[in-house]
Amino acid sequence: MNGPAGRSADGTPGNGSPDAARRAPYRPRVLVLRALGLGDLLAGVPALRALRRAFPGHELVLAAPAGLAPLARRTGAVDTLLPAAAPGRAVPEELDWSGPPPEVAVDLHGNGPESVRPLEKLGPGRLLAFAAPDGPPWYAQEHERDRWCRFLRCYGIPADAADLRLPPPEPAVEPSPAPGAVLLHPGAGSPSRRWPVERYAAVARELCRAGHRVAVTGGPDERELTARLAELAGLPPGGIHRPASLDRLAALVAEASAVVSGDTGIAHLAVALGTPSVTLFGPVAPRLWGPPRTERHRALWHPGPPGDPHARRPDPLLLRVRPEEVLAALSRLPEVRAV
């Protein structure tokens, strides 16, 4: 997936020389800004595919973190990933764009002037944005997938919020280290969305007693958390998996019997790959970020006043979820019956 002016998805030189890039037939370009995380990319897949269908002859360039390139490729909608990121959920002030301005620029990042500004600087032929003069209204209490599909439909672009599935990795190419396991993912982007590790351990122990294979997964910065869970649950060291790439994480999720996690990226990945899941919500309600309502996915949530999704302690609503509820939800999933 080479970038504009011969750059690859990670910003390194592409496999063609600059002269070769200049000789290539010119394709008009659509630039889409969604410089957010894994879950955000997956929630935006229906909108990206709608744009792909609306502009079939264009090169679709997605401005997003470079590490998301493998999954951006799997969407079938993105031709090029333009590396773009900012701390937290902030907006990059500049985009490393070169060549003619994009024919169309689409703000799938936010609803204010901050996310419009870096696109306007490029002088696009047309700008689609909530904050544009012709942009549709923004509704705060709207599911993320529905929001961006409605946004595009307001611009005359048909979009289907259910068009979110990704093809799984080929097992022969990217095998799972724990096929058939119930994956427990205790981490999340902020402490407010992290269910206590002791409760994950209680779920793990009961699953093991019932004869299920249990695996723990987390990112490179979650070593202490995943090791603590494995220790409390009495799992062997080989039961911890920290995939070094999104392709490896996708293989692990695709071959799992179920995924248990908080409201974080791996929950969206399970939905995209069709893996049964139980997602623990708080402080944000599942009606805003939850999975589709099917027998393959269970959202656990105790209604109450919404909290701060970036708080430094587990949210009170999340703490209302008990291990027995998680085990009961797992027992109702199609591939994890005998819990």
C-alpha cells in the first residue's frame, strides 16, 4: 500500500523510484482523515466502504496511525495509508500530503474546526465535514457506526452501518498460537474502562474448571497487567500472548472461541472478524459504541449517569458488572456453551 509520492504506509520509500511514480497514470484522490485508534478505524469501516463505492476510480487515501495499515488494507476500501497521529484523540495539525490537492477531502475524525483545518489547508476540490457550511447536524447520542453512515447519506452517498466484517487472516499464512481459546483482554485505553484484573481472574478460573482453554492477551505496555491476571488465575506462562502486529492479533482473535474485554479495540476486532464476544461497558453505553445485537455478541451494561471515559479509576458503572454475569453471557454464546 504505497503512499503519495512513492511512500509506503509507514512513511518509508516505496518500491518504485520517484521517476517511476511520476510516470504512473494519475488517479484523482480522496483523502479521509480518521487519525484515531483501532476501534475507531473498525467503527469507520462502513463509511470507508461507502466512499470506496462512491469514488471507484479514485485513489482512497486514509490519514491514520501507521500501525493500522494491516487492517486498513483488510477493509478492501483503502488504497493508501498516510501516516497521521496526535497524542490522545487530538487532531494532527498538519498532514504530510504532496502533489495536487485532493479532489475530495472527508473529515471522519470529529465535528469541529480542529479536524477540518488540516484538510482545508490542502485546498481540496470538495470538503465533506460536519463542520463544513453544508455539513449535517451532529448528534452526540448516536452510535458511532450509524453517525458516519448518516453523515455520508446526507451528502448523497449510500452507506450501510452493517457493512463491517473483515476477512480473517489465512491460518496457513498467519496461524493462531491459541486456536479455540477464550481470550481475556484486561487492558483498555484508559483506567476508567479497565475491569478489575481480579474479576478477570475469577472468570478465567471458572472457565478452566469447565474445561475451556483460556488465553490472556495484551499490548507491549500491558505486560504487568497480563502477567498479574495469569498469576491470579493459575495460567501457565504460555497462556499469555502479546501479538507484535495487528495481523497476528487478528489471527489470534479470528481463531478464538470467544473474546472477553472492556470497551476497547479488541472488542471491535472480534465483531469485525465474527468471533463471539462479551464486552463490558462503562462509563460509555453500548448504544454508542456497542456491538450489533446478535446472538454472537453480548454487551454487559448497568444503566446509570455516564462517566468520564478518560478517568484514572474504573468507572462505577463498569464495577457493577460481576464475574457471574460474564460467565452467564459466555454460556449463551454459540461456541462457548458449557461454562
